[in-house]
Amino acid sequence: MILDNLEKIKSSYDICIIGAGASGLVISEKLSKKHKILIIEGGSFDISEKSQEIYAGKVIGDNYFDLTTTRLRYFGGSTNHWGGWVRNFDNEDFEKNEKLNLTNWPIKKKSLDFYLDETCKILNIKNYFKTSNFEMPSFNKVVYQRVTEPHLFSKPYINKIKNSKNIDLCLNSNLINAEIKDQLVTKILISDFKNYKKEINSKKYILCTGGLENSRILLWLKKNNPNSQIFSNNNIGKYFFEHPHLHVGDFITKLKDVKRKDSDFPAFFLQFKSDQKKNLNILGSTFRFYHYPGSSNISKKIIAELSCLAPRYLESLYNSFDKKLVCTGQLFLVSEQYPDFSNRIELDPNDLDLFGVPKLNLFWKKGSLDKKTIITSSKILAKEFVDLNLGRISLNNKIHNGELPEDEKDGNFIGGNHHMGGTRMSKDSKSGVVDENLKVWGTNNLYVCGSSVFPRGGTCNPTLSIIQLSLRLGDHLNKILL
Ligand SMILES: Cc1cc2nc3c(=O)[nH]c(=O)nc-3n(C[C@H](O)[C@H](O)[C@H](O)COP(=O)(O)OP(=O)(O)OC[C@H]3O[C@@H](n4cnc5c(N)ncnc54)[C@H](O)[C@@H]3O)c2cc1C
């Protein structure tokens, strides 16, 4: 049922979910067969300035997106403007790497992939994410899927909730505080935009407020509950990471797979091989080949450069193929980022939102290992293209000279709007924020779901894994709340 104001919320529920984005909606459906669920959503069914403004904050460090545009604060969350690219994690993303001081996930890939079929049905995509050998020594070819249905997490879920006996959804209701006694959240405080407030009781609470906000809210609860056990957790907000996205250069190739006639989206992805990464002590990277069907300017530029730099290669391309088969485009790199303790989310005591909750400060920088990963993998790709005579890559000058581009004009596309870490999953309370069942260490009834719990992020987009985690959490709560 959809409740149009806070007064209609019942006195108690089995589970209260905070946030109606992809994660909160999937968990609510999974739990609703057996339990009474309340979903608290800060925004309404449409974007509004007053809700979006609560997401404002400062970024300290490298150039980053504006925090009010890199996420959306209304029903459906950031999936209201996402790209829809998805892939599941690889085995190696879950592993520890002692040389690089990289932590592991406390769970294995198979415990997420157990939910891959169910996740693909929700996303209405094929369960097909093949990794295959490719003719280049350092790269595998990988398959991504794309969710093409816009607003998958809004309209269909509005109808499901309207027709559900067990789910109540209250819009414009913002979690602004909670009381934690010993290890138990005893109540939470909700406010609407007219400043009407209500306390809510539930057996369990799940924070699904998005990658950055999960940390902000937990930091705020920690500050307000100095006698609780979460007060001693020093990892909240720490180890934030992104997927640096960069336009690393332009390409010309005779590889037919790269060419895509039906759209501007890439159809061809090459991923740096696991054993090569280990040999070189670098992180993961995946290259996306964007063949723009109408990119005649790029083609002309590359062909002009090639005629000076590699005239014989150009001639052989022209001789062995019909001119029309020579394909050009832009090469993008999506790279893994090292989860660094100093990349973090903090509360800003001098800047409060309209409910009096401190806004966030995000400290974010790419470190030396991130830089080494981007430069090494780009140069190896360019070299293997030449060695195998697959084509030529004209690398961005800065990358060619061993530096990172500094701003967008230079080809630095900042990140992927993928907010990972901050409440990471760990096998003990000293090294993270939630346990393997996503329960906050030091509490008995508070859970967190979303990409903030990722200990490492590989190079695949996060939302498919968020949904897998949400289904897994739903199953876990269904079992323990029998
Ligand atoms: C431009 C862009 C492109 C993207 N492209 C891709 C892509 O191609 N592939 C991919 O996998 N991912 C992509 N993403 C990331 C993807 O959108 C997120 O991973 C996903 O939306 C996260 O879902 P979530 O439910 O964890 O959080 P969110 O979607 O952030 O939802 C959180 C919800 O919580 C609510 N909320 C927040 N605070 C409160 C509060 N205090 N009280 C009550 N409610 C609250 C919000 O209103 C929101 O509805 C993209 C993101 C952006 C911005």
C-alpha cells in the first residue's frame, strides 16, 4: 500500500527498509511473502529540488562529479538515470592479494552467483556473461549485458507495492536519527518536508540509501549514540573507491567484432588477464571499444596520423580490406581502484541539511597504484595491437608519457558514478563495518545493503551485484525471522 503521509504508518513492522532504490525495492519484494514491511523513501515519485539538495556535499581531492547529480534522491534512486550496463564479478575480485595489500571478500563469488538467474530475470536480460580467450596474450574478451528498459525500478514496483498486502511505502519520509541501546536499534526517527516527525519501531532495519549515503547515515547514528557498540567502529566511511573511467585514446582496427551498426554503444570489451595483473602487480582494467558509426572526423584524424607514423601499415590495411571495413573509434578504460583508507566520507559539522543532519565531505584521490594500473594496461594494449597487427591505438599524449590526464578536456572522465566502499563487508569487526550477512558489527538488528559494502570493486558496474546481495540478504532474513 502507498501511504500518503507519516501519520498513516502503523505502530510496528517486521522489517523497515530505508530507501526505495534498486536494493531496497528488491529486498522488499523478497521479504514481503512472509513479513510486514515498511519502506521509508526520502523523495517522492519524481525528482524535486528539496530532496536532491540533501545530497549536496563537498569533494576534496581529485576532480569528481557534483554530489547532487551523481545520485538521485527519489523513488527508484539513481537507476532513474543509469546506463544499464551490467556484469557479475570475476573470481579474482573476491581474492586477497598480499603483495598489493588488497583485502578479500569474506564470501565467495558462488554465494552471489547463486542469485544470478533470479537477478537477470529482475533486470530482464540474458544470463550470459562469458569470458573467452582472445588472440592477444594479455587480454580476455568479456561480455556485458545492457538493461534497455528505462525506469525498471520505478513504474513496475509502484504497481507491485500498490497491490501488496504486506508492503507499506511512505514517500517524502526521511530517516534523520535512531536510538541504539547496547546492540539494538530501538526506534528510528522520520521527518517529512513539513517537519512532521514520527518514531518507528521494527524488528529489523535495513539501510539501502545508496553508496555514499549509507556511510553518512551510519556516521550520524554513531555520533548520536556514543554508548552503543557501533561508536567504537573506526571503519565507517573509510575505504571509499570508484571505477576511474578514462578516454585513453582512439583506435583503428580490422577487428570486425568492434564494429556495431545498430547503436553507439560498445559491443567489444577486453579485460586484462588475471595472471598478467599478478605478474605486474597492478589492479584490474577493462577496455571498451566505442565504434561510432558516424565518427568520420575521428577516422580522418587517425588515418592522417597513421599516414605519417605507420604508412606501410596503413597501406596494408587498405590493401587487405575494403576501405569500408576499417573501423575507427574511441577507446575507454574502466579501471579498478585501490580501496584506500584515506579515501573516505566524513560529516561536515559546519554544513547541515534542512533536517539538521551534517552534509557529507567526500575525500577522493587516485593513488599511485591506480595510476600505474591505468598507464601500464593502456600501453600493453597499444603494444599488443601493433605486435599482432590488429590495428593501431593512438594513446592520449599524457598516458603515452606516463602521466594521468588531469581534467575532462584531457580525456579524464573521472569515475563511473559507482560509489563503493565506506561500509565494507569484513570477517571481523576490526577490519570493516558489516559482517558477511550485511549486519552492522556491534548491532543485532541493523543491516546495510548496496555497493558501500563491497570490499573490492573489480571493473564491472555495481548494480547487478547489488541486486544479488539484496536477494541474498532477503533470503537470510526470511530464514532467521521464521
Ligand atoms: C549517471 C549514472 C549512470 C550509471 N550507470 C550505471 C550502469 O550502467 N550500470 C550499473 O551497474 N550502475 C550504474 N550506475 C549506478 C547505479 O545507478 C547504482 O549502483 C544504483 O542505483 C544503486 O542502487 P541503490 O538502491 O543501492 O541506491 P540508490 O539508487 O542510490 O537508492 C537509494 C534510495 O534511498 C533514498 N534515500 C536516501 N537517503 C534517504 C533517507 N535519509 N531517508 C529515506 N530515504 C533515503 C533515495 O531517495 C533513493 O531512492 C549509474 C549511476 C549514475 C548516476
